[in-house]
Amino acid sequence: MSRRQHKPRARGAPVTTVVVLRLYIVGGAPNSVQAIANLEAICREYLKDGHKLEVVDVLEHPRRALADGVLVTPSLAKLSPLPAANVVGNLSDKAKVLLALGLKGKVQ
Amino acid sequence: MRLKNLPLRLAKGGPEQQAIEAGEIDAIIDHASSNVILLPAARRALQEAAHEASKANSLLAALPPAEHQRLLAGLEPVTLKFGEVLQEPGVPIRYVYFPVDCAISLVTTIEGPEVGLVGYEGAVGISLALGVDVSSVRALVQATGTAMRMTAAHFDKTFHQCPALQRELYRYADAKLAMARQIVACNCFHAVEARLARWLLMTSDRVRSEEFFLTQAFLAEMLGVRRATVNEAAGPLQRRKLITYTHGRIRIVDRKGLEATACGCYTRIALNAPLRRSSSASPGLASSP
Ligand SMILES: [Zn+2]
């Protein structure tokens, strides 16, 4: 069911769905530091170059956090591909993050 | 935790609340008051980091612990980005900045060449200490980095209670004035190549790195010359393998060589000049290279 949107491609061409992520943090705060490290490790392992990650410091950009409806930090938003998903906390629960990213099938 | 007092709209038992209870949250964004509320552990961590960072500014580091502590209450760390304008001539000063690892250029007008460069050895906005609350210069962030910032109002209130800070700032103000005189004279009399070398060394000292980012346009502005002239001056420095300059990234490869190329103004505006007690003679232009 999660593979519905596969388009037919030329053989050998890589399937590249760019995952767009936004992580809301407080720079230098312990859970935020952990969340960044955890997310970067997951991206390296599962998404390689197929992702875009924007890190938003809510102390520097409080209006953005308010406008985007962020309630707590750290908070990870998957913006694309749909469906959008959210994970809050320091992202140490890898399975939960992968589920939100739509990568659950890839967990060993 | 003391979350009961907070005007939150977090669902009971929802993921946010669970994460808070698990200690995985740093801050709550309170949409009712439009505030970011730091949780205690995060607040403590940031305060400790601020305390550490502030020691990297020479003026703050020179203060006795009690005074340092008193000032810290009014200081907040901020990231200053390349190109950001902190002050404009004729405009009231809103903040005093104590750079930690950024560099700030002072220029007289929008187009004018530089008259000062401030890094971790100094502060921007110290006219306030001299009783002047309007800036006489434009303060432009030249290298991205952190600074500790205090509001003008808080500074006014605290400055009179901090004798050590007064001493530091008066001494620094004098050094800054000497620097401005030296740079103005340098801009008039010394060759662009020597000035460029001087300027790269000064920047490197203040950002505490042999590598930093600079656009050609910015360099031209700081030196008060045209872009083509910057190229003409930077070319020989590159060919002699003193620096590399690619895509705006400058790397000092041979510091000794660059020092030998720089005009004598570099050593006269030595980084530690502000920290030197009143022993040395004031810098002059008597012996040009
Ligand atoms: Zn000179």
C-alpha cells in the first residue's frame, strides 16, 4: 500500500523521491542537540541524498514556529511526500521516526 | 513538573505531553501568549553555555566573577549573520554586542571604507558607555558567529554598578579610537596589497581561524576601492601562495609571509592592543613600510 505511487521508470534509473523534512529545535538545548544527531544518522543511513532537511531554531524564528503550529521542540515534520507526519521528542526512538518518514518497511 | 501552570493546549496523553514526561522536550511554544517557554533543563543548559561563551570575549572575561555574573543576567547569545547591519549612523543604539567568534566591521557611511574591526577582543555599541546613545558608525557583520548581546536600557542600568566593566570599556574605547585613526591613515597612504594583507590578518585574528568567507564586493567596500582593484591586489597574494581564495572562501596559507606583506599598521593595531595597559605609546604613522 505504501508503494502505490511508483511510476514506471527506465530500467536502471534510480527511484528518487526526495523527502522534505523540517526540524524545529532550540539551538544548544540538550534534546535538540540529540534530535539533530539522531535525525542526521537516520538520514545518512536511509535517505542518503534523497532528502532535504531544514532546521529551524524557534528562539531565532518564533513567528515561524507559531505560524507552523509547532507546539514543542524538538519537533520533526515530514512535509513531503504526503501524507505529512510529525514526531516530537529527541528522536531516539528510531522505529517511530522511520514510521513517520514512511520508511517502516526498511527497518531490519 | 510545573506544567500545570502553563496555558497550554497540549492534548492530555497526547504525544507532546508524553514526550514532556519522558524529558525529551526543550521548549513549549505557547500559542496563547506567542512565547517560547524553555523547560528548566534546557534553560539551565543554555545559561551554562552562555556563561562559557561569554568568557570567550576578552572584555567580559576580564571582569571579576561577581560582576561577570551580574552582567550575565542581561546578556543573551545571538547568532550574527554575514551582512547583517547592527547599527546605523545617527540611529539610537539598541544593543551592546560582545562578540565571541564573529567579526564586525565599522564603516563611516554606507559606501565608506572601514574605520574599525571588532572581534572577541571588544564590543560594539560602547558609545553608550561614554554617554552617547546614538551610533556614529555603521556596524556590519563581516564574519558570521556568536555574540553576547545586552539591550541599551539594561546596559545603562548595569554599567554604573560595574566598576571593572567601566575600566575595561574606557580602555577599549581609547584603543578603538587609536585603531580608527590608524586605519583612516592607512586607507590614505598605504598600498592596496599591503592593506588587503593587513585586513585579512586582522579578520583572521578576530574570528580565530585561518579560513573565513568574504565576497569581493565586501572586500572592495572595506578597503574603499573598486572590485577590480581587489583582484589586482589579491592575485599576487595568491600567486605567492600566501592565501587561497576560491568561491569567496579565504584561507591564509602562509601567515608569516602575509605578515611580511602587510603594512606596519597590522602590528600597531595588534589584537591585544585593547588589553594592553597604558604602558605603550599611542600608535602613529611615523614609519610607513
Ligand atoms: Zn597601513
